[in-house]
Amino acid sequence: MDPIRCVPIRNRCQCLLCGDVLESRHRHDFVWCRCGATAADGGRDYVRRVFCNLPDGRPSFVDLDNADGENPYHSAVERLVARVLRGELPLAQVDDPDARDMLARLGFL
């Protein structure tokens, strides 16, 4: 089985200074917010942020695709396996063959 390539589902962030929502849609789509404090780049190939620090030391952006706690780089199979490992999904309900293969390699089947 080939290794699973993890790619971002979307590449979005929001500038905390001006409120602009930025989305880089392809590899060479480098997007700045209107105040120039935050930029997004990489599309679905990689995630790159350019930002300044706020006075309290936090970055000037929030990553919108990670707001739900899921890692945007994980594949659908990895997210499914993570749900099983966290006890959110019974093993018997997993019908995806790649997820079952990964669970078997981890010793759960």
C-alpha cells in the first residue's frame, strides 16, 4: 500500500487586525490582507503564513481550517482512524478499507 499523502483541505486564515479572510487556492497564490499584517500562501500543496506579532505576543492571524481542532493536514482516513482511537466511532462502523488497514497496522484489528 502506498503511503497516504496528507494535504490541506483548504488554506485559510483570518487577520486579527483588519478581519480579512485570506484563502490561498493554489501553490503560487500568495494573498495579503488589506492592512498588510498577514499573508497566506501554498494552496493545497503547503501552508505558509507571513504575519506580525500582536503586542501580547500572539500571531496576527487565526487559522480558520483548524478552528474545530482537526489538523488540516490529516487525510480523511487519518481523521476516521483518530475518531476510532478517541472512542468517538465504534470499530464495527468503519467500512473504509484504507482506514481498516491502518487500524490493523496499529494493532486494533
